[in-house]
Amino acid sequence: MRPTVKICGLTRADDVRLCVRHGADIIGFVVDYPRPVPWNVSAESVNELMKAVSRPAETCIVTGGEAERIINLTLETRPDYVQLHYRETPADTASIVDNLRKYNIYLV
């Protein structure tokens, strides 16, 4: 069985294409993260970067914060997955899962 490879924190389309070409399964982007990190991109930028991802690779946004903001951001960007990476409570996480499931977007 082959492991799933996720490469995250990409900010340039050329790097995205390189990762896909070399077999990355999931391409991750840190989007509107609530703390300053150098690999953070805006929702607008990630939409452009996601265009560089070709199947069978999938996409993931890494973000954090209020549940409603995460849901709205996810529906705006439409990744395959969301990775929560801040201070979300179990109740927040359950709300996010329930709201995104109907769009076939899952948490990792």
C-alpha cells in the first residue's frame, strides 16, 4: 500500500505543477491563516493556484478561526479537503463538518 503524500504551504504555480508532476496526492495551501506565516495566501490567490492542480491530485486548504468564516472561505475556494490548524473547538469542528459534507468537502 502506497502512503498518501500531501505537500503544503505552496505559493507559486510552478511549484504546484512540479509537485503534481512528481506524484503528490494532495496539494495544500495555507489560506487566510489567523496568524502571520510567510506561506499564507489570500482566497483570491489560492483560486489561481488551484488551477495549476491537475487530477488525480486533490486540493486542501489549511486555515483556522471562527467556524462561519472557515465555511465561507471553503465554499469560496472549493478545495477537496480542509485542514483546521488553529483553536477550533470540537463544536466548531462538528459544525464545519456538517456544513461542508453536503458539498463533498471533507476535513483531514
